[in-house]
Amino acid sequence: MKQPPRTQVLLLPATRFFRGQEFSHAFARHARRMSSETLSAEGECAQLQRHFECIPRHWPMAAIYRQSEYADAEGQQWLLAEPIFLQPEMRGARVMAAGNFQLSMEEKQLILHALRSVFGDYGFELMISRNDFLYIRASKDNPTPTFTPAPDILGCDLATILPEEKVWMALFNECQIILHNHPMNVERQRNGKLPINALWFWGSGQLPVAIYHHFETIDSMSADIMALRTVALAHVRCEENILKDLRHVRDWPQAVQAFNPALPAIFDFSDGVRWHWLPKYRWYFWRRRLPVF
């Protein structure tokens, strides 16, 4: 759907996070007049791809992060090595946490020291990042497989998302064995923090030729959007649209505070649900059924 001029786009988490919460009387009047749709593409990465366009079309977040940090991503293949926590189960393991471990630089150095030779044996280079993950660098001629993005694996059965390629399966298993017994995790648990017992590889590919978006204002402190915005600086299409990143919000009244009914709006939820608002809807007599989470 083509956006009207000066549209406010509100990026929101999946609707399930607001389940059971009620609308205020004022917002309910607007909500009854909104149009809605449900897209087939779910997840945070699919959500961001609706608003940031990579040329050629792919989603190499590792190269985008690397370019935003060090401006040296061109000419190489990159992946992210994202810390995760696996909970053992009767017939496997489940992903209970991915990212947001608040790793110190010392902890990242410990992971690098423990695993650098393992990656080197497979022809890859493990490298430090300023963010809460590490980089994997591969040669340009060494294609890397597409992995499920880390933001979309929470709660997943590990067996359903592991790569089929033997090299990556072996690399994943070796990292898991080394990290499981690492003294760093003993210290983390002593301090009440989750251990890191595996790395998840995702965001593979080379740096895009260009990244486009349509926003004059981007209100976000999230690392992924900041990286996309930095790399896209030379390719912004001059429009007055506004992007507000509310993916961290779990309280619906807080999300509604960002909504300005005087402007066209898109409520974009990460599970593919979208609500569309136009100011002229205020004068419509028809009313739809009130949306529910």
C-alpha cells in the first residue's frame, strides 16, 4: 500500500504481547475506523524489510552492522555470531534467549580467545564487535547459507532451525561444547546472569550496493535500525515520513502516546498485522468491529 505524504510508521512487537489489554475510549473511536491487513511475512527482520530496501534484494545484516561500525565490509562475506542460551529438553534443546546478554568487552575477548582457532580451522575469521555479538568473516568466493534471523528464533526447538550444511552443523556443535564448559559462564551465573552456551549464525551475505528508506525522521536507539540508517545515509528518498521504533513496548497506553491522529499512520506489528489510519477517517460514519489483540 502506497503511503500518503508525511506518514507516521509505528513499529510494534507481535500483537500477542498486548493480549488482554484494553483500548482507551479515545483510541477506540479511532480504532473502529481503521483498516487492517495481515501479511504472510512474520518476524522482526521481515518487519524491517517492509521499510528498508536493500539493493540487490537480500538481508545481510552482518555486513550492514560491520559497515556501520568499521566501514570495511565491502568485498567480503559476513555473518553474525549471536550469543544464545539453550535449555535442554527430553529430546533436544530450546532457544530461551538470543542477544541482549549485555556482554562486556572482556567477555567478548574471552569468547574470541576460546573460539578463534575453531573458526580458523574451517577457514573463517572470528572478530570482535562493539555490539552484543561477534562477526564471522569469510572470503567473497565462500558463499554462506541463510540462517533464521536471531530475533525470530526465541522459543524455537533447536532441531527445527539448525542448518543442514555439515560444516556449519559441526561448527555450531564445537562452539556449544566449548562454551558450555567455559569459566566465563560460571562467573555469569554467580552474578545472576544467563550463561551463553551456544552461538547462532545469521545475517549472512555481502554489503548491499544501496539501502533505501523513505523517512525524514527515525526515532530509534535499536542497534539494527541505527546500522541501517547509517549505511543508508546516501540513499534516503526525500519524503517527510516518520518512523518510531516501539518494538520494546509491552504496555499499550505507552504505544498509543506515539500516535498522532492528525497524520496518516501505519501500526506495523512484527507478526504481520497492520492497521492503517487516515485523518479523514474521523469524519466517517461507518464503524468496523473494534480490533482485538
